[in-house]
Amino acid sequence: MEQNKDLNQIDIPLAKRIYINNSHSTLFKKLLIFSPFLLLLFSYAALRLIKNIEQIPFINLNFQAEKNQDNRILGHLPYAEIPKEKLVLIEPNIEVHIDMRDSLLNMRKEARKDGIYLVFLSGYRSINLQKEIFYSLKSFRNQEAAERARVSAPPGYSEHSTGFAIDIGDATQRETDFETEFQNTDAFNWLIKNAAKFHFKLSFTKDNKYIDYEPWHWRYEGSIEALKVFESSNRKS
Ligand SMILES: [Zn+2]
């Protein structure tokens, strides 16, 4: 009996239909109309945000890479100056690293046997001399530093300061000294075929993206020290 009484007292709610009142419904309609535009606005904002987030570390990374990878200045890699005691005079005004002397002289001797007369134009150059060359020629030729750097290394950035670089000419065609035309000489053709046997390599080839083609400029890579010096350059090219 007690239970029935309780049941009777429970108020069972009737199903109610709830109508959205008028003001709510117009707002909903408006939202529906504007939703494509809102979506577009949000997408645009999101894209901008993603782009910004991506860009910041990308710029930093790039900058870091340029700084760390090779420390190039105007396309040239830095080279330390060789200690004086490692330099030897091979002929008046031409000094080279002692490690490369024999190989270099041997190469000239072998070339002569083939009727080719190699002439050494420039070997070791001190950073001070490089400074003179770079700045005096730059002002003489009225060139910008970047322009000049395509044909001459800034001081502290020349392979010549390592003692492992040598500029070579053809003794029978001296007008091609330090000229791209050197590539048409017999000396150059002989070097292309034979220099590697003596551990010499053309430093600035035609496809070098930083520095102009220098068919006369060769470097020695026949010792561990030389390989260490040019490791960074070989990694890039
Ligand atoms: Zn050179």
C-alpha cells in the first residue's frame, strides 16, 4: 500500500517540445550563411600561423648551416698560413710546401719528356701579399669585393697561403698566363691527363658555383696534411 502511494506521488513529466525562440533561430541562420566565409577566414589565419612557425626555424637553420658548414667568405674557404719552416724555395720567387716539392718537380720533369714545358707562376703567397693583391687589384680595377672575389681570394681565404697551391703556365704560350685561354694550351691538356698521377687537382673547375674557372690553378692532395687542409673544399664540390 505504502509503495503505491509513493508511485502516485511521483510526477511523471510529459514530453515537451521545445521551440527555438525566434531570435536564436535567426542567429543560427546567419551563422549558416556566413559559415563558408568564417571557415575561409580561419583557414587563412591557420595557414599564416603555420607558415610563420615553419619560417622561423628554417631561416635560423639556414643561417646556422651557412655559418657552420664551411665559413666561406664571398665563396672562398678560410685557409691558415703555413708555418715558414715548412716552405721550400723551388726557384726564384716560388716557394711551396715541402710535402709537395718532389711531386711538383717530378711532374714538370715528366711533362718535359712529353715535350710539354710547364712554368710555375705562383706558389705560396703570404696572407699579407694576398691582402695587397686583393685590395690593390680591387681598387685598380674599380671592382666590388664580391666581383673581385670571383677571380681572387680575400686575404686568409686563399689556397696559396697553405703552400699546397700552384699556378701553372705553358712556357711556349706565356700570353695565356692566368687567362682562361690557358685551357687551350698543350700544357693544360697534358695536366688534365696526367696531374692526378702526381696528386694534383684543378681547384676551381668550370662548375664551381662560387669562383670563376681557373685552369692554371692546381692544388696538391698527396699528403695527409694536404688532404686535411682541403677536406672541407672536397666535401662541398
Ligand atoms: Zn692560384
